[in-house]
Amino acid sequence: MSYERILVPIDFSDDSLNALNKAMAEFSKPETTIVLLHVVDSGSDDANALSQGRKQAVSRGAISADEAPGPDPTDARLKQLNDLAAPHATKCKALEVQVAVGQPTEKIIEAVTSHAINLVIMGSHGTGGLGKMLFGSTTYDVARKVRCSVLISKR
């Protein structure tokens, strides 16, 4: 089976980087589009910093003129993704990068739909209950909920 649109969620762990390497080694073809997605978990410190920076920018009139909003963690993550993608850019039709803020499982499922993905390649951390212990909770949840093929990359 040929996969034309592949999603690789990246959290910058060794497991997700292994999934990216597998995607590039086994599935990158001239007709393939690969989407790298990083999700800033809405409960993380990065998301809280992003929220705080936006609040400061909105209420700037109430803040002293020389106080700038905090750094946007999505910019840093986007740069990391672009740096990660650069060596692979010529191996496929297109290599897209995207950063989203929210709950990782939900954002991955949204990306599957919005990008018309027909294969998700995910790394596995191996934490949690029995199914979750084998695959990792986000990987397990995505595999159960999407309607496309899911390849779980183990080390």
C-alpha cells in the first residue's frame, strides 16, 4: 500500500525521533507529503508561558511600556521542527511542520483530519496501564481513535 500523506507527531523524545527516522527511511517517496506536528500540551509550562505572554500583550496598556510579553514557546518549537526537517526536505514531495497548543491526542486527531492523513507514525514511550504500558497513553489513544493506519515505532 502506498501512503501519500503521513503524520509524524514529534515531542523531541528519542522515541519520536526514531519514528521520524523510520518515516524517512521507509515511507519517503517523491509523491509523499510528510507532516511533522509538535503539540505544546495545554497543561505544560510552555503553554502557561504562551498564555501569560498573550495576556500581557492584550493588556499592554495596563503594563509599563517597556515590559515586553514573554517569549512564545511555539516559535522555539517551530524552529526546532524546521531544523529537524531540513536534512530530510528533499526526500519527499513536501515536508510540512506545524506546532499546535492543546491536548496532544486531540490535536493529533485534528491534524489527521485537516491534512487528510492516511498513515500516522508514532513513537512509543511505554508508560501507563497494560495497553498504555505497551504503547504510551497518547499513542494508544490516537491508535484507537483515528480512522487511518497507525504505525507504532518501537526502539
